[in-house]
Amino acid sequence: MSNTLAPVYYSAETVRSFLTWPLVIEAVESALRAVVAMSVQSPNEPFVNQPGRSFTSSKEPGQVLLTMPAFVGNYKLTSAGSGGDAANIPHSTLACKLVTSFSSNPQRDPPLPSINANILLFSLETGELTTIMAGTDITTWRTVAASLVATKHLYFRRFGPRAEREREITVAIIGCGVQGQMHASAFCSQFKVKQLNLYNRTIAKAQRLSEQLQQTPGFGSQTKITVCNFPWEAVQGSDVICVATYSKVPLVYAADLRPDGCVHINAVGAGEIHYSEVADNVYGLAQIYVDSYANAQSELIGLAAPITAELGSVIKHGTLPAESAVTIFQSMGMASEDACVAQAVQDAILSSGRLPNL
């Protein structure tokens, strides 16, 4: 029977109220696992079909529409991100994220965000549009969650299966914009961070982030925060480095890393060249991991270093780096991650019985 009801709309406020790290991490890890099986589909294995994103320019410069469709099949998910019997029920999701980038919006009166995202969910029976979900917060959270998952599997697990709960680390945040702020908060909440080093081109922004973190309820008193004047100050001695800037020049060099290796880097910046934030001599000595080979082929053109594996392959097969390795997770973002997180949020909303914003 055809669905004659209008699609349900979930506002940014509603979505934000259901986003938790367990929920988003589980959904992102499910998407990363599924991507590994893209080329070898099995009736019982998760898999992904996600064409490359499209870019449609408007009549004015700086106005772009991006479309990112994905189908994720046979993946495991629970609305609480905690497993249990519901985790044995396979999910399948057909979705498309639509993003508009209008660079002049912040100059409007009143100012508007330059980036706006919405995620559409479709019926698997009829193909009809069932859900429209505000997607800007989902994009931010799933990007941070991918870094958390990469750090767990590429850094901590090389020291044993419980290391992410037991091992103390020093974390460097390079770039204290929205992504840097979220990375700092999430890493301190999910791991045992003894030292947090913050660097931003405008030092006042790093200082504000330090103050915000220290005033956050529940922020661990065991974490010492240092605001650094230079990137190398933040990087030296750090176990994990998160780089989230628009920099066109390198901010992290091999000479700045720990002399014993044993470093993991999450490169999540959105510059014109995805790998411009990290110097070539770091890529030359590192093992490089990506969210998907397909993304890497289109977005890492010119990277003069081999890619070791997809992150999902490490999660699935446990092929861990050596303890002394330098690893880089080159995060580009995937429509399948957006689809799985949106599905998890919708499941959580429906489980709560809360009425959507109409």
C-alpha cells in the first residue's frame, strides 16, 4: 500500500537531544565495517553502495549543492548503541544527504550558517520519502566518532584489547574550530587523557576552548590543558594528534613527533587538498588508513604515499599496526556514515515515543 502520509521532519534541536557518543560510535563503526564488503556482497554480510558525491553550482559564485546518496545493507545497530538482543536484527537503510554551501550567508543580516545539511530516509518497500532529518549536527558528530573509532583500533588496540579504557594518553588538538572543539571534548570523555595540548592560529580561540572545557560539568580534573603558541609545541610528546583546519601548508612534521614513533594522527581538515595539513615526510614514514578506497581515489589525488588499508578492514580482521608505528587516519567522511547515524537517531526517537517537530 502506498504511504500517503507526509514525510516526518526532525529538527536540529530534536536530533541534537538524541545524539550520544555510544549511539554515534556504534553507527559509524557499522558503516566502516560495511564499506569493506562493497565489492564482495554476501546475503549475510553488511555492504554499502555509495556513489561519489555530486557538486551542483548555483548561478552565483560560492553557492553549491552537494548530494551524497548511500544504501547500507545487513548491518547491526541498536538505538542505544549498547548491543543486546536487538543488535542481532539486521538493518538496511536507503538515504541521501543534501548539503548546501553558501559562503555569503555569514554576512547576511541576521547572519546564517554557510553550511546546511539535511538527510533524507526512504522506504525500502516503496522508495517513498519517509523522513527528513536536520543533518548538520550528525555530520559533525560522525566525523568526530570516526576519529574515536580510528584511535581505538589503530592506536589503543596495538597495546591490548582493554587499552582504550586503561592507557593514559597525551592528545594534541591542532585547530580549535567546531571540529577541534568537538574532538577535544569527545576524546576527554571517551579516553583517559592526562594531557591535552591545544593549538589554534588565533590563540584566543584555543584559550576560550580551554576555559570552556574546564567549566564543563564532569570534565576530568585529571586532564591538564596547555594552550600552545606553535603547532610543534602541541605535537611534541603527543600520543594522538587530531588536525582539523583549512591550512594549505603543513602543520605537523616528522621531526615534531615522538622519537619512538608510537603516534596516531587523525587528519580531518577540509582544505582544498585533504592531506595538506600533514607534511610529506610524515606520510612517508606512516601507515595510512582511509574510510574507503573509493573516497581516496577521488579525494587524495597526488598523495605520494601508499594506503595501507581501509579502517573497516582493521576493525573486521584485527590487522593491527605495530606498537612503534606512526599511523594516519585520513578521514574524508562517507554518506554511509550519515545514513547509519540518521537511522540510529530515528530508532532512538521512535523508541522514546517522543512526537516529532511538525
